[in-house]
Amino acid sequence: MAVLAALLGLEPAVLRPLAAQFSSRVSLVEVYATVTDSAGRLVTNLRQEDFAVEEDGVRQTVQAFAAGSFPLSVAVGIDRSFSMSDRALAAAVTAARSFADQLRSEDQIMVIGIGSETEVLASLSADRVAARRALERLARWGTTPLYDAVIQAIDAVQPASGRRALIVLSDGEDRYSRATATDVVSYARQHDVLTYPIALGNTRPSVWAEVATVSGGRSFALRDFREIGPTLSAIAEELRHQYLLGHAPASDGRAGWRSIRVKLNRGNRPQLRVRARDGYFAGGAIAPSVPTDSTHPTGR
């Protein structure tokens, strides 16, 4: 039980009612799934038998299941570059403070500033005061190597235990990244971090929808800055009502990419939709970080 708790980032008390569902193998692939109805509302009353998981097209036995009762480690990255207006930055900071207050007491939050450099302004912790202080200190500076920043933010939160998420608030325009749009999509796919890009203003790069889809997250495009707060509240609600599914990987010893598909045994509810990451790398075959250590110009 202690090994499983450490592996999945769960408290032992959460796992005890589920102990009979685990096999003797502890090498489980964990997948977090969000289920919505035809109107986009969260569906929160599903059971283990409502789900089916396929790996490389082969049906798997779901050996671990939990609904909404697991801690969260979330990084909030805010674009503070000169391309962001004062109004946009202020609205993003206000909404992020409210989002931090909506998390559960056991959840952890990290604040990341995105400018010419990507900086962790508040380390991952349950300390809401530290997060709020970091947000209040944000000021516009530098350019927007946004693809590099997303990769670095994924790296920053990936080592956390349990469920990991990244929210990025930006005007959506990348400037001076060494990584490409293809790189950032590939990197999101290769890591286990639910990613929620939020594009502010009139520009919504298509790459953000791809990043969200491969990670199991969701992307947004907001022209009205007053929508930032409600959008972050919706993300907080989603993160509180996800499902954890765990299955043992195939024992063929093959390293490399394995596709995952989470489906619903819908019965009389064919209108339900499920979102989850689309695969994982087995055997530690995860790609190294894209180099992002170059010095960026400090203007727009």
C-alpha cells in the first residue's frame, strides 16, 4: 500500500478502500480522465465499470480507480512580457489569485513568470500566501519565448507526485523560442502533465489546442479579460472531478511509445465524452528536454 501510495501520489487512506482492485504488480500506468455531457457539463457519478482502457488497441484491465479524491500539483504560468498589456496582466494575476484560493488544502501550486526567461517565482507548495505574493510581484518584462516556456514549465512540475497540471495565460504569440510548435506538442505528449493553455486577445495559435488534446487538458481563447476568472474557476472545478484509472503495462518489455485510449461503456448514455492523454513512453524512453537555454532579446 505504501509503495502504491507513493507511486500514484495518493494518501494511503485513499487507497485502502480500493486495495482489492490492485494486482501484486506496482508498475501501473496512471491516466486521468475528464468526462462531460453533450452540454459540456462535468459528469461526476461514474464507476470503474463505466470505463474501458485500451493500450495499442488491446483492452486492459483497470486495476486502480478513484474519483476526485487525489491531490493535485499545478503550475500557473503567466506571460509577463511586453506584448501583454497592463490590463491583461492585471486581469491574469487577479484570476490566478482566485484560482489558488479555490484549490483544496492538500493541493500544491507553483507560480511561473514567462518573459525573456522562464522563472519559478513561487516553488511548488501548499502555501497560498507565497503564491499570492509571487503573483503580486509580477511586472511586464522581456519577450515571449512561449514554446520554450511551456517546455520548461512542464519540466518544473513533472517531478511532482500524483496528478500534475499546467495552466498557461498568455497573449498567445511566441517570439524567439528555440523550440518549434511541433516540439512543444511532442513534449506535451511525452510527459504526464495536463496542460491548459489560455490565449488572451485576438490571437489563438492552433498549437495550443493540440498541446491540450495530447495531454488530456483543454485550451481556451478569451477576448474579454473578464472571462479569465470564470475560466480558471471552470478549470479548478474540472480538476476536482477527474477520474484516475490505472492499468498494468504490457509485459513484452518493449520500450517506446504506447497509445492509450480511454473509452466509456456508455450503455444508455452515448452522449458522454471523455478526455485523457493519448499515450505514454514505456521503458523510460522519454525524450530529453528541448534546449532552451539561449539568451533572448529583451524587447518586444
